[in-house]
Amino acid sequence: MMDSRDEVVLALTDDMDTGSSSDGPHSPSTRRSAVIGHFLFRSSALIIYILCAWFTTSFVLPFIFILVCLSLDFWVVKNISGRILVGLRWSSYTDDAGVVHWRYDSRKPSPIDSADVSSLSRRELAARMARQQLSRLFWIGLIASPAIWCLFFLASLFSLHIRWAFVCTIALCMNIANVYGYIRCWMSNMNESESNILKVIKSTATRKMSNLWPLSQTKSNLNNTSGNGLPLVA
């Protein structure tokens, strides 16, 4: 699990998928498949948890199926759906000294995503709206799943079903890990965007001041020349 003692590396990389078409770096069919994968395994784990008592009295078999679905969901959300649907990715690596480094990557927005609405064609506008809708679905699924598992955990805890509370704890840990990772990616992207905006403002202000400085110097020289009684050259 992520630990505050680990060194965190915030990076906005260009090695993620890029593209310049109106559909972006991924085709609509790829995004639809990513949405299906984003909800498939987490929904399967929840359905098995809810309905397993109707089909079997065993604890081991449902536990194995739920654990498999949770593991597949963790991998798909971490490595596929987040990268395709919202352009975010988190990962970790261990250096030669044995120190764990965490990476929170974000894909740069495409020109279509950052362009003004009035400058887009109808197809480009529809493609951008579709990507925004899929992005909302990603975040809804990411947040809703641990919230539901939290309710199940409280219900099993108050009903003294300790074994099922343990299952909910595993599900919560795996879901919250992805939530934490993607929130860190989003925050690093926001910080980078704010930094870029500040740089643009600073450069603009510096350019304005540099343009005003020669003008003020010229006026000062003209005033000095006029005060000395020298003729002014038109």
C-alpha cells in the first residue's frame, strides 16, 4: 500500500497515448470497451456478494470468485480504463536502493479538448462531449464502488458476520487504492495546469513591462531635452 514514507514522484509524461484526430488518441469503440471493463468486474463482485447466499451456503467458493473479480477490476482500472477514459495513470517502481517511488502521470489535453467551442466543427464538438461523458462515468464508477462496499462492511459488522466484513475490507482496500492513485494524478495535473497559467501570466506581464519601459525612457529624454531649451526633432 502507499505509505507517506515513500518518495512520491509527480510526473506529467509524454509517453502516454497521443493523437490529433477528432476522436482523440483512442477510437470510440476502444472507449466503449474500456467503460465496459471499468464496470464489469466491480459489478460482478458486488452481484456475487449480494446473491451468493441464494445459491450456496459455502463461504469459500463465493470468496474466491469475489477475490478474482476484485483482482481483475483492480488491474483493469489501474492499467486500462483510467489511461483510456481520463488520460491518467499511476504506478510505482523500486530503485536500486530499495526505495519505492510512486508516479502519477497525466496525458496532456488534445488541441480539441482545449479549443474554444465556437472554433470546433459539429463532429469535433460531439466527440469532445462523448469523451466528457465517458470521463464522468469513469469517476462515478471509481467513487461509487468503495462507497457501496463501505455500506456492506457496516452492515456485515453490525450483523456480526465477521467473515463477510473481512471480504468487504479487502474490497475497500483495493478500491480505495485506485481512488487515491487517480486523485493524486488529477491533483498533479491541476497543479501543473495552474503552474502553466502562472507562467503565461508572468511572461505576459514581463513583456508588457518591457514594452512600457522604452516608452517611459523616451518621454523622460524628451522632457529633459525640452527643459534644457534644445529644439525637439519631430
